[in-house]
Amino acid sequence: MNRTGIMIACVAILLLACSSEESTHMTNVDADHSKMPDTEKLVESAKIQIEQKSVAIVEKMQPIPSALPSVEQNSGLALAKKSGCLNCHSVEKKIVGPAWRDVAKRYKGQAGARTQLIAKVKKGGSGNWTEVTGGTPMPPNSPRVAHADIETLVDFVLSLE
Ligand code: HEC
């Protein structure tokens, strides 16, 4: 082969190499382009899902009550729970014993109610809430529950109204 022959061969090889590289390059670009709409669709549907989920979460969230129980009420309830009172009482509903809000309403402003209720909670007994309880007595809570705790609990109940 003479020089020109070699040159032509080289150019031809170069051209071939380039064109084949270009063609693979092209197909890659084409492939990417054809994938793009899919990716966009995926991203779009993911966005919609996230939006729908956050709307669902916001809808499920409970509104924050405007009147949150005070610290005293929370600690009163904690002491009541610890002392076993909440097995039979709740603030709003009759369970075995009367709702404590009803107890507070009944004794509101009555002199001597505090002392009387402290004695009743210590000793237990029946007769004051028969229409609600059907006559079930409250068992004695003293000495199981300390005197000071019973005082705190009665103050808590009377603070409810
Ligand atoms: C086993 C159930 C039971 C438990 C435990 C219990 N109670 Fe009662 N409670 C009753 C019942 C029943 C009455 C209604 C008594 C009545 O009719 O006089 C009552 C009544 C009361 C009353 C109103 C009393 C009155 O004469 O008006 C108060 C105050 C009270 N409970 C506080 C408490 C506290 C504080 C505790 C915890 C230390 C407690 N109770 C634990 C059943 C229970």
C-alpha cells in the first residue's frame, strides 16, 4: 500500500469510528428523550400523592381545644388516677360514681361541703347519689389514700363546676 492508500484508510477508519460513536450517542439521547415524559409523569404523580396525603393528614388532625385543662386540673387528674378514683369516676360522665362535674355543681358555694366530702371520701358510703348510682356505695378510700391526698382530690373535684 502506498502513502495515499494508508492516508485514505486512516481517514476512513476515523470516519467510521466517529460515525459509530455519533450514532450510539444519538440513540442514547433519543432514549433519554423518550424516557423524560415517564420521569415527569412519575414526579408529577408523586407530587399529587404527597399533596393528597398531606391534605388527609391535615383533615385528620384534631382541632386544639381552646380551653386546655390547667396544670392544677392535670395534676388533680393524675392524683385521682394514682389513687384509683378514676376506676369509678370521671369528670364528665357517671361511671360507678357520679360525674365529678355534677358533684362540683351540687356543692358549689355550700359552706361545709369540703369538710363533709373529705369525710365521705375517707369513709365511703351511699345515699347522696342514689338517683345516679342506683344506691351503689363508695368504698372507704382511707387509709389506702393519704388524708392530704384526699383533701387535694376533694379540692380538685370542687374546683371543676
Ligand atoms: C369503687 C368505686 C369508687 C371509687 C374507687 C371511688 N368512688 Fe367516689 N363515689 C362512688 C360512688 C358509688 C359514689 C356515690 C356515693 C353516694 O351515693 O353517696 C361516690 C361519690 C363520690 C363523691 C361525692 C360524695 C357525696 O356525698 O356527694 C366524691 C367527692 C367522690 N366520690 C370522690 C372520690 C375520690 C376522690 C375517690 C378516690 C380517692 C373516689 N371517689 C373513689 C364510687 C367510687
